[in-house]
Amino acid sequence: MNERKFQTPYFVIDEEQLSRDFSMLTDSLDDSWPNYRVGYSFKTNSLPWLVTFLKEKGVMAEVVSDDEYSLASWLGFEDDEIVYNGPVKVRDSFEKVLLAGGIVNMDGRRELCWLEEVAAANPDKLLKIGIRVNFNLEKLCPGQTTMGEAGGRFGFAYENGTFAEVVKRVRNISNVEIAGLHLHSSSKSRSVAVFEAIASMACKLKKEFDLELSYVDLGGGYCGGLPNRPQYPDYFPAVAAILEQEFDCEETTLIVEPGISLLSKASTFVTSVVDVRDIGTERYLITDGSRFNIDPTMIKPSHLFHLDLNPDQPAERSTMEHQCVSGFSCMEVDRLFEYEQGPELMEGDRIIYENVGGYTMSLNPLFIKYFPDVYIRRDGKLLRVRRRWTPKEYVANSMLYGEEEE
């Protein structure tokens, strides 16, 4: 199929690769801890096609806001198919998921108050709650965590006794049971050692607080798509070897919340060179994609990519020592990478970025250009699953001057 007929820029998700990576995930869990549930991370990428594709494979919806909860409901997830995390839950959806028997992991004191109120209003119903634990992962895995010695800001702190206070308060509610622990922690390394430390903490808390848990939620943060980095079959045997010291696989469900590790290898972003210019000693390549499309947090030092050279341009290209690949926006920071010792790029050449499916679509801004097309690749063909935004989509739900809503 000639993909050059499709207007750039656009994202592509390779359906076969996505299926292979999902099978790698479930096969490794089947082999290591067969009592498991997968909660797909909506915040990573909530593209409706993607979410419903994974729903057909039996995932739960891992959501961290009322908006994400509402989207999950809109896309067909029942309340008992929700994993509800994060500090900005809304009382109404908190109560719905809790009463339906979904997974609710408390992340703040106001949720503890809500729990007491819901329990008091439903005295004949046994409620099961999870607690997000904040613990010093940096001490266990020096230099590997995102926040370092400052620590993260989510959950109830173990080291200062807050977690113990919460456990005591929950146990004072006669019709509430502590069903699980949520131990997600962000790391730079995404190493197997990080997840071994998380599993060890689950075991430690079970013993120290005499907890009978129906689930342990590891959260997300796994590697995916990169060579010579851990894959699912590396993580879960190591985690299982630690968990089985304190937990029975038949009685305790392992919950995992993958996002970027599922999508990275399957996702690409296709851009075109629209202009070539020399300014001073610099060769600039202006493209119709932007750094904001694939690196909205401005932290990536480099990108994986490959080229599709314009067949209408000369096939023989000289090698250039340096070319600066830039985006379309008016901001000077919109420079994607420095291309060293590569063929001279020309108008119409395509630069295709790899491993870009996680967070990028969710964080894309409506800055200068609107959301691009999204396609899936199936059987060698591209099928569009989201049309690029136009002014029609942009102004939806907006009021014009003179039409202000009272």
C-alpha cells in the first residue's frame, strides 16, 4: 500500500504489533501469577479505538479522574470493571465504583471520609477498599526513582506512620474490608529491581499489619519496545518469586496497569519536511510535525526514527554533517533533534518517529495546529480511527460573542 497518499502528520498504531505485545503481557502473567487482572491506563492514551480494542481482550479501565471514569462508562465499561486511582476522584463516581465492587484505591484523606459516609449509608453491604501506599523506594533502589530523595506525593506515607493511621481508621468501620494495596511508584530505570522492591514492600506490609488481601496492585511503569531493556517476561517471574513468600496465588489477585509499555513498539508518528532553509551556518528542516506532538514535556534528549525519502527528489543524496530537524510552531524550542552525518533531506521526505504512542496523544496541545489523524495498520492497510480536528471540532461546546450561556 502506498502510504504516501496519506496527508501528514499522522499517528499509526500497528494492530498486529499491539496484539503481540498484549499476548506477551498475558502469557508472562499466565506463567508467573495466573490469578491476575490487567487495568489499562487511560491517562497514557485514551483513544477510543485503542480502549475498545483492549476492552475486547478483557482489560479493566484504570482511570484517575471523573472525566476518565465517564469516558470508560461511555465506552461500555461497567462500574465493577473500573480501577479507580489518583488524588482527584469525585465523590459520586467514587461511590458508584465502590458499591459496584470495582477496584477503588484511596489516595487521600477526603476519600477516607467518603468511605466512612458511604459505609454508614449502606450498613448491610460489605465494602472493599484499597489503599495507595507511599514508601521510600529511593532507599530500596538508590538513584532509580523519578523523584529521588524528595519522594513522591501520592498515597499514604508508610515511614511517618500515616499509612498505619489509615489502616486503623478503616478497621474501625465495621462493614469495610481492606482488600488491596496499590504500590505504583515512578522510576527512571524501569528495572526489574524496582518491581522486586515493590513486591517486597507488599509482603512487608502484609506481615506488619496482618493484612488479608484479595489483590496487590503493582501499578505500571514497565519498559516496552526498546531493545536490551526488560520485557514483561523479565518482570513477572521476579515479582512472583517474592510475592509467593507471603501470598497465595489462588487467593490474591495481581493487578497490573500497563500503558506505555503496551503501546510504544506499536506506535509511530509520520511527518514530512515542508521546507529547507540555511540560516548562518545552520541547515534547518521545517516539518509539519512538532516536538509538542511527540515530546510535550520537553524532556527527551533523542528520538528513534527512520526515513522515507521522497521518490520525486534525486535518489543520490550527499551526506551532510549536520541538519536541525524542527517543528512547525513559532517557538524556538520546537526543535526535535540534530541529524548528524545523514543524507541531505529535502522537501517531501518523511521522518517517521518510533515508540511514540504513550502519553503523546493525551498530551498533544491545540497549539497552532489541531489534533492529527490517527490510523491503525491492519493487513498492510491504513484504516483511519480518528479524523484530524477542524474548526468544527474545536468550536464544539463553545459559545460565540452574543451567545453567552447564563
